[in-house]
Amino acid sequence: MRYWLTALTIIVIDQWTKWLVASKMALGDSITVIDGFFHLTSHRNRGAAFGILQNQKWFFITVTSIVICALIYFLWASRKEHPLMKWGYASVLGGALGNYIDRVRMGEVVDFLHFQFGSYDFAIFNVADSAVCVGVAILFLGILLEPGKPVPEKLESNHTKEA
């Protein structure tokens, strides 16, 4: 149950923050939080990460629908899996649903988290995007730490092998 609540919490926080940005900031407005590093910038994205595949609404809705169904199944069927896997599925599910809601309602995703590192200007993103990235990282960690999986022995180099 707590994993489902995690996904729901991500959706609520994501939608609330997007609503705040869309209702309080004009498109393109930017609020400096940490000068030269972090800004809240009102942006809309009709594509995927980094703005690729712009204006492909039905493609994203279709693919995301399939991914969401798979994630719901994996989360439901993962009762015996490592808890990290369940947290990962829940986080990715919450993030995927957060952006899915935007695409279905508006045909675009509200982005607003804007980081800069020196002269590098990172792509503007949102809470849902963050949840998906964190969830994928947790899934990788869960795969690496899977209980009962044998740890591979280090391979010996040819010159240390006994003949």
C-alpha cells in the first residue's frame, strides 16, 4: 500500500507545483532562487526530454499509456521482489502519470525547474521528470542488490593463473 501512496504523493506534488507555476507565472517568466544556479522558469514542453519529438501528443499518450499499464502490473506483481524495486516502480509510475495528466489535459507538459552550471544551461524540467529519473536509478540499484543473486567472482588475469 505504501508504494501506491508514494506514486499518488508524487502525482499530487507534481500537479500542485505545475498548477502554481501555470497560475502564478506567465509563460517565459523566471524567478531567481539562487543567482547563476537555480531559477523557477515557466516553460511548456510539447515533446519529450530536452524537447525532442515536439508536437507528437498522441505518440506520447499511447507510449505512456503502455508504460503506465506495465508499471502498474510490475508494482502489483512485485510483492516478493526487493523493496528497492517497488520504490523504483512507484516513483517512475508517479512521474509518468504526472506528465501523462498534463499531456491529456493540455497537450503539453508544464516545466519549471531550471538549473545552470556556469555557461551550461540545463533543460527545464519538473517534479514528474525528477521522479522518473530517481525511480530509474532506484531500479538499477535494486537490480544490483537483488538478494539471492550470486556475486560474480573477479576474473584472474592470465599471469596470476596457476597452470
